[in-house]
Amino acid sequence: MSKAVSALNGASYDGFVRVSETGLRGMITLRGDLGSKKLAAAVKAATGAAMPKQRKITKGAKGLVAWMSPDELLLVVAYADAGEVVAALDAALSGEHALAVNVSDARAVFRLEGAGVRDVLAKTCPVDLAKDAFGAGDLRRTRLAQVPAAFWANEDDSFELVCFRSVAQYAFDVLKVSAQPSGEVNFL
Amino acid sequence: MLTLQCPYCGVWAEETELHAEGEAHLKRFGPDSSDEEFETYMFMRENPKGVHFERWRHSNGCGKFFHAARSTTTLEVFGTYSAQTYEPPQEIKDKISAKYPNWSWRDFS
């Protein structure tokens, strides 16, 4: 198999916030009945994380589980493990109305870190990013300028953002402009 | 700018995160229907001044379709509700009645 390359090959930008493409990530879209015990057990086995509540993301030893909609989860695992995880989910969920798809190569992931990280996102997304409104473990699917994206906050107040691979360059450019020095808002 | 709460993911989403999907509570008439029924289904839409029921999609979010009840004149939103229903929930109808006692919209009032 040819060597997999992430959308922007790890490009990064240092403004008042550091924006970097995180490189290859294993990502699996899992659709099904999120109330199902079988599904929760399969997710736990794949990532070590508990089932996330509405608009939350949970962390386990092997990966993250993000609540994307009432019947959809996004599992974030190591890139090399994605294939095996899908196979394991398929086996564990046989007989259930569920679908697991490896979407690792269809997405791009960015990491934003620095003091003004909330400003950078608030300038481009219609989301209340005040600290008490959006904290660690919160996830939001929204609009990043003109494209759909999802992001979540980590414990250290860094953010990770997922978008479609096809718009990775656009998303990176938007974030770069938003993070340009002297563009600080210092409000959030 | 409209701000609607998506009943599926609970987000208070502003207009640009959503997509308007036309009128709510349309009854589909398919291949075996009469010409009039199909024409009504296909083309005939309400265009009220006042209370209106619309379908929206949380296109930049969870991707689900939902319904919203609002006034086209004041932009007041009476509420949003699941699209898996044939008529608006009673609490939303009550809310509208409190403001517009004689409202009617297609078969609802």
C-alpha cells in the first residue's frame, strides 16, 4: 500500500495562537442506537472511553469518543489501528442496526494552542466560546467561516478541530488569518 | 438574525449554521396520486403574514431536520420540535394561541 499522507503534511503557523495540522489520525464514524448497551460496550472496547453525553467528548486509554448527533459518534484512534477497530466494531455489533466506517483519510485535524485560542475560533464560528459556556470535554459541530467543522476543548485549553480533508487548506488559511499577530481580541 | 434551538442536539444555532428547507408538515403525494394532489404537494405553498411552520436543517451541525414555528412579521420564534410528527405539539400551539388567539395555518389552529 502507498504511504498515507495527511492533508497538509503537518503544516503549522505561529501567530498569537499556534495552528498546526496534527497529521494522520484514525477516525471512525459510528452510527447506531447510542442507547444500546452492546454499542456502548463495543465503543469502550475500542477506545477505553465511556459513552459521551450530548455534545461531549470522552477520553480513554486508546482514543476519544465524540458525540456528533443523536445517532452518530466519532471515534478518534491511532491511524494504524483504525482498520482493526472497524473490524472489531463490525464483529461486536453484528445483528445491531449500526454502521462503522473508517473516515481517517477523509478528514483533516488541526490543533490550536496559545492564550488567545478562544478568540481565534470565536472570530470564525457562530459559537459562544466563553470559558463557562464551553469548557474541556465540550464538543461542537458548527460552521468554520464557510465550511462545516467540529471542534473540542482539551484540559489544557488547547482546541482540536476536525474538518473535511477537501477543505483542509481553506480551513488552515482561515485559522491562519484569524490567528495573525495583532488580531487579538482579548475578550474571551 | 434568527436563532433557533435544534431539538436534536440542543444547540442554540444561528441562521448561518442552519439551512431553510421550506414548509413544514407537507403531505407527499407520489406516483399513484391525481394530478391535482400532486400539483398541490409540489407547488402550492403557504405564504402567510404571521404564524408559519417551517422545516429547517441543522446543516452545519448534527445534520438533522427539524420543524420551527414562528411569526413571519415579528420573527418571534414559538418553538422548535422534532420532524417526526404530523402536527405541532400542543405546547407550541398554546404559545401561539396566547399571542394570536385566532390563528390558523392550513389545518391547524
